[in-house]
Amino acid sequence: MKALVVGGAGFIGSHLCDALAELGHDIVCVDNFSLGTRQNIEHLKANQKFAVYEADASAKEELDRIFEQESPDYVFHLAANSDIQASAKNPDVEYQNTYTTTFRILSCMRKYGVKKLFFASTSAVYGDKRDELLDENTPNLSPVSYYGAAKLGCEALISAFSYMNEMEALVFRFPNVVGPRLTHGVIFDFIRKLQKDPACLQILGDGKQTKPYIYVTDLVDAILRFMGTGKQGVELYNVGVQGSTSVIRIADIVCEEMGLQSVKYKFTGGEGGWKGDVPRFEYCIDKIQSTGWKAVFTSDQAVRETVRKNTGRG
Amino acid sequence: MKALVVGGAGFIGSHLCDALAELGHDIVCVDNFSLGTRQNIEHLKANQKFAVYEADASAKEELDRIFEQESPDYVFHLAANSDIQASAKNPDVEYQNTYTTTFRILSCMRKYGVKKLFFASTSAVYGDKRDELLDENTPNLSPVSYYGAAKLGCEALISAFSYMNEMEALVFRFPNVVGPRLTHGVIFDFIRKLQKDPACLQILGDGKQTKPYIYVTDLVDAILRFMGTGKQGVELYNVGVQGSTSVIRIADIVCEEMGLQSVKYKFTGGEGGWKGDVPRFEYCIDKIQSTGWKAVFTSDQAVRETVRKNTGRG
């Protein structure tokens, strides 16, 4: 199989490339290296079956040329703005990097007859439904972030393109994803802040924000397990883990793993970390678990393992 | 009030301009005149409170200049590709004219602090759910047309922009809209075909496609009635009528009104008129009717009245 991995040098994308390489597939990695890094894929360069294109998936002609040249069998689309906090200040980022990339990729798949897609969606499509157990049939999706809005728009595109062109699409709604090569987010921030000042940690919000964190290798495992949906149209899963972890708990774990004691926490206050942040949500993962799949790491374990790997202790 | 009507020279937009003019509002009509026509707004040109900009709402700078210059109080956004059959062949049209226009408009509202929006959405966001009674809480929206996909993406954008910028947004999901100044669709097609050949009428599909048709003045009446939602966030309504009308019934009505007898119907066959066409759907309109609002025309009456107006008999 020849796999086109868009966003393949990014945090999740590069782990997916690792797993696809392990399975012996041909891999075409497309990345604009805005969030992805060359370092993330450096170790794959020796692989004869691994090719890299520095290209922006929102640029029509560039992407078209890659599809024409490579004729992939399967497209894994992980290119997006992944920093919700950043795009809150500039929604254009989501229009360009999240929605437009998806539209261009689907248009190329339509043009070149590529029938199989994996798409990385997000819990942010639900919006702020903190008192509901969110499953794949939850109605009234009302994103509160530009990121969630763009991703929901992408899901809608995938629905129409797969219907109109007989595609098989696998869509996962991710919770927070953590692990090695993380570039932003609360764990990343806490480590960086504590490296600068090991006595005091500023925490956005009241620290009670509580979300499930999935370990990146668990996620990649699920992607590969479900990629052959075997049916036309969209197969959608909430991908989750056992439990969830509060921001204060994350701070505690980071301090423990960094060997820091009596760190003073300073809270900026308020329920969410920033406007558009959903302070807590709970996923129903019955659908994916009913297939027998289960994440290896719980949410707390995923956080701890991430701290270890990102502080060189793992 | 100063109203910015984007798509104001189009079929629905121009009727909305008429109604706003009647109420004495200042009106800024923005249209790229791709589907809208100068003829639709010709009669409004004498009105001192009516201004027209020939501009494309997907063009960032152009739209920005209009917002800066006009400082509208309320934006009515009716600009979109409205021809589903056409965009089935070229999804770029929806990306540009339906999604991008909405993104640009919302970005300008954010920049210039405009807090009130009306948005024309569509039954096509649901996808093909022919055996369900569709209401505002129906889950799993799965558009089968690029048009429906783009509009659902717009609804998602409105959700996030209204949350992030304290906007009041009114969203109507329209069924088929008919009336004077119609530019395409089954009634329009039938009249044109019968004017060419009054003996024989080609009908796409099996003719059993059955949908609700709302008369444009009923729709405009509802827009104006609900435009002051009085609450932050999105207020969403399915706007509908009593009954629905099959394509064969439409053919019969067109023939009756054109005074044609024993016209031979030739069916192209199949359930839908074209791929991406939803052959029938049924709307639950309890929510809007619970407010006391009701369309004047039933679906059959709306069709008949439209034939009369568009054949100069009304």
C-alpha cells in the first residue's frame, strides 16, 4: 500500500509514519513544516520506501502535482492548525490550514480516484456540552472555537465527498493527544515553565479543567486497526481512554516526574484556560470499545509517560 | 437600522431588500451579480436609503472596505451558490461562494464589531434521511451534496464566531424556496421546457421526489419576524410550510396554469434527479410554529403561485 500522510512530519503524523514504516508500507509524507519538524522524521530518511514533499496542502497546484506523481492508495490527513489557543486570535489560520487543506485533499482524491481516507477530527466539534456524555450520535454540535468549527466543516465535506465519489472514510474524533514530539498544550507548557522557574507554576484558569488524554501510540494503533472500514461512506468513532485528568493533576504529575517539591501554583482564575476552551468534557467510547479495541494507557498514565519522554526520563 | 444584505440582488435577497425598504430601513446591497441580477433591484434604485455595491463577498479586501465604510447594524447573508446540480460537477463553487463568503463576512463582523446576523441555511445539511422527520435536534447530519456540506460548515463557523464575539445569529434551514425572480429549479425548468415544447416534458428521476416548497414572501416575513433573537448565540429554525409537493404534481400544476393538456411526461428514471439530490424529506416545523408564525401559502399553493408569476399570469 502507498500511504500519503499529510501533516506527516507533525506530532501525530510522524508517529503514524513510524507505524506505517514498521508495517512495510510505501509512505509519502507531505508537510509544510510550519508545526511539523524535520527532526520528527529524520530517522525515517534512510527508509527507501519513505518520501518527503515540503508542500502546503492548501495550495491547489502543489497538492495536485503530488497526487498525480504518487497515485496513493490511502490518504491519512493530519494536517491542521492544532493550536486552538493561537487560532482564537486569528481565525484565518483555521480557514487556511484546517478547512482549506481538507477541501483541497478531497478535491484531489476526487480527481485522481483515491477512495480511502483517514481524517483526524476532534472533540472540539461538540462545543461546550460539559454536562453531557458525548457520543457519536450527540445532536446540536455547536463548536465554540474556530478550530472546532473548521473541523466540523471538514467532517461535513467528507460526508459529501465520500457520498458523491464512493469513498471509504474513517473519522476519529480525538480528545487531547499526548506523547513524545508534543509541540504545545498544557503538559508542554508546564514542563517549559518549570524548567525556567522550578519554584512557581502559573496555571491558566482554576486548574479544574478536566479532559481525557490519549497516548499517541494508542491513537496510531487505533488508526491502523480501523483503516479498512470496508464500507462506503463515513465511519466515525470517538477515540478515548479510561478516565480523564484535571489540570491540577497534570501539574502534580509534572512536578513529581521532574522531582520538584512544594512548587507554588498560581491560578489565573476562571473556568476555562482561554475563551473557546471547553473546561471539561466526557466521552462515551462504547462504540470503539465494543469492537474490542482499548487504549493501553489510561489518561493519567498517558500524561505521566508524556512527561517522562519529554523531560528525557522515559 | 442599517442592513447589509449580501446576495441582495439574488432571488431571495432582492425580496428581502423589498421588505426592508418597505419598513424604511437603510439598505446596503452587496452582490457579485453572478446569480443575482440588476433587474431584481432596479425598482429600488430610486430609494435614497438603498445603496448597491458590486463586490464579491469572498474577496477579503473588497468586503472589508464595505464594512469599514458602511458600519452596518445587521448583516443578512444570502450569498451562496444556490444551484446544487451545478456544484455537483464543480465543488470549488461551494468552497468559494458558499463557505468562503461566510467566513469572510463573519471575519468582518468580528473586526468591525457587528453583532447581528441572519444566515440562510438549508435542509441539505441533513443529508439523505428520507424516513426521518427532521427537526432542529436531529443528530448525525450527513450532507450528500457539496452544497449541503458547505452550508453545514457555515453553521459551524457561525456557532464559533457568535460564541467568541458575542453575536446574535438567526439561522433558518430553508426547504425549496419559490416565487417571482426564480432563476433555476424544477418549476423554472418545467416552464422553460414547456415553452419550447408544449407537447412533451422530460422529468428528471421517477417524478416521485417530494419536498416542501415555501413561497419567498412567507420566508422573508419569517426572517423579519425573528431577526431580533434577543439572545447571544445561535437561534436555529427549520422554516417550512404545510404539506409537500411531488415533482409529478408540479408538472401537473405547471401544465394546468399554462393551459396545456395531454402533455406527455418522459421520465429519465431513478429516485433522485441527480446524484446528491435528496429525493424526499419531511420537516418538523413545530419549533417555528410554536411561536405563532405560519406560512400563508401551503406547498402546493406556493408552487401554483410561482408558476402564475413566472408565466406572467400572476
